[in-house]
Amino acid sequence: MCDMVRSGELAKYPLAMVDRLLELCGPRLMIGYDIGCGFSATANQSSLLGPRIHAKECRFYVGSFHGHAHCRLCQLDWHPLYIPGCGLEDFEGCEHCFSESNAVASHTGHASSFHQKQAIQLHFQCWNSDKYAELSTFLYNNYRQALQILDTLPTQLTAAKKELKIPSDTMFDTWRNEEKEYLSSLKQEPEIDVLRPEYLRTLRKLHDAQ
């Protein structure tokens, strides 16, 4: 455990973590990161990690919590809600972890650097033991939830499509692609919107000159 005093959140830290994940985990790894959209380019362009990421068919995502803070066009490509295979995962494990560690702050605010690290380390040792003990229950409950969704949702979806007169499931991808195309066309501001303020500024200059 250490304090990041000077460097801040540099790319070398998540790159090192991705390197470790590629060593420990199998292919087709899904990695969630609050700036996964931008970090994906950094990782894939890395001379050391890029080839391994491609070989293992890994992909980056933006967590469902952070994703809603990104622009809509970014969400359509990187939010787990729109990406097949993400399932029930929200990719916000770090946020859940940080949330539970907030209680430590009230006991370490005026402590020395040594005792701060000691309290944080003790907290995470206990947290890790508790989570490991509850792991089987967590997996069982998630599995039951997934089975329940697979059992009930198709019927509800079929009824909703019939009511809304949606011909097939392919329409969802069609609407998503149409939305992406429309939003991409808005990257460059329409010429008329550029000329209007310029016209007003010109009128003001003319008025001041007169």
C-alpha cells in the first residue's frame, strides 16, 4: 500500500493492472474502467499490451455508473447496457469497494501516515475475508437472478414488441445505429448556427462605429 503523492492517475497504473489481468485470466476478457473509452486506444496502441489484447480478444467498457456521465454518442459504443455479453455486470466493483471503505475516513482523519495505512490495510483484510466467505452465496443469487430474467423477460419483451408494433429484435440495433449516425452528424456545428452570432457581432461593431 502506498500514497500517490505526485504522479496522480497516470496511464501506467491501469496499463500495469491490465498486464496482470492478461496473465491471470483467460481470453475474451471484459475490463470496465471509468474512462475505458479513451483508455482503450492507449492500451491497444501499447507495443507490449496491444498484441496480447488483440490475441485474447479483450475489450474495454465504461462502468454503468460512470457511463451516464459520458456523452450520449460515447454511451452507445461503451456503456454495458448496449453491449451484448455484459449480462448483469455493472463494471463498478471499485466504486462498491470505495463506498464501503468510506467509514474508515472518520477514524483516520487525524492519524499519522503509518496509522492511516494500518487502518486501511486492516479494513481491506477484513473486507476481503468477508467477501470470500460470501462468494458462494453471491454467485448463487446472481445465477438465480439470471435464470429468472431469462425465464420471464422474453415473454414480457414479446408482449411489449407486439403492443408497440416492433416487427423484430433487429430494430433495436437499427435504432441504435441510426442514433449514432445522427449524433455523429452533429459533431460539426451547422453553418447557419455559426453565422448567426457572427452576424450579431458584426451588427454591434457597426452600431459602435456609427
